[in-house]
Amino acid sequence: MQELHEAAIAYYNNGSLDQQNLAWQFFCSMDGDGNGRVSFQEYTDFLCRTTGLAWVRREMFQELDRNRDGQLDFWEVLTLYYVARTRTIGCRTCLQPLIGLHFTCVTCFESQCGGETFDLCVNCYMRRNYNHPHSVFLDSFVLLRFKRSHPLLVR
């Protein structure tokens, strides 16, 4: 979560004023009483009423609460905003959200037919807990490097 938190701050600090305002609006929409802090109840209420965030686990609150004070400040919520905007895929086997490192089928990734990728969490890939017709998978970091070293494969 530390790396995601730092990435969120980096994007925020280098983003446009419009992008920063969107992050602030996200925080304000979660801070129901407007006290500048998000309680666990406000967090869970927000997740229940916000379409597209059903995949976010309630337990993530503790992971986001970096100072362990039982509430989230703007910078802690910013991490959730970053995750919600950039990590919207799930493992095709266990359906857990893929927040960190994961594996992607290279054939599906390169396909121009439909745009759906086949992604797996590390545990499902490691245990071969999936049923898929293709056999070449790369982790999310290696896939990026692979695409750079094989530019002819990029469509």
C-alpha cells in the first residue's frame, strides 16, 4: 500500500488543477459530515452508494489508515481514489481486485478482438488455479518492458 500511496501523491502533485479538484471532490463526497476526516461509517456508506466501487473491500479502510487513528484524511483517501481510477480489474479465478502485481495473458492483451484481457492474481497463477486456452502470461511490470522491447507486437 505504501507504493500505491506514493504513486497517488505523485500523480496528484503533478496533475492539473482540474485533476486535483476531482480528487478533492472524491474526498468531499466521502466526508459526509464535512469535518475533514472520513470515518469507517462514512467509508462504508460511500462504498454502498457509489456505483463501480463494489469491488473495494471494507477491510481496505485499515490499510488506507496509515496513522491508525481510525479515520482517513485527504491523503489517505487520495490513495483510494488512485486505486479506484487505475485498478479496476479483478482476478478471473478468485475475483479479488488486482491492486498490485498480477499476471496477464499476453495473447489476450495483444488481441484486437474485443479488448478483454485475462488477468490473474499471483496466488491463482502460482497455483495454476485457472482454465484458459493460452499459456504465455507475464506479470504487470514485465509486460510493460516486453512491449517496449517488442514494438512490432504493439498494435
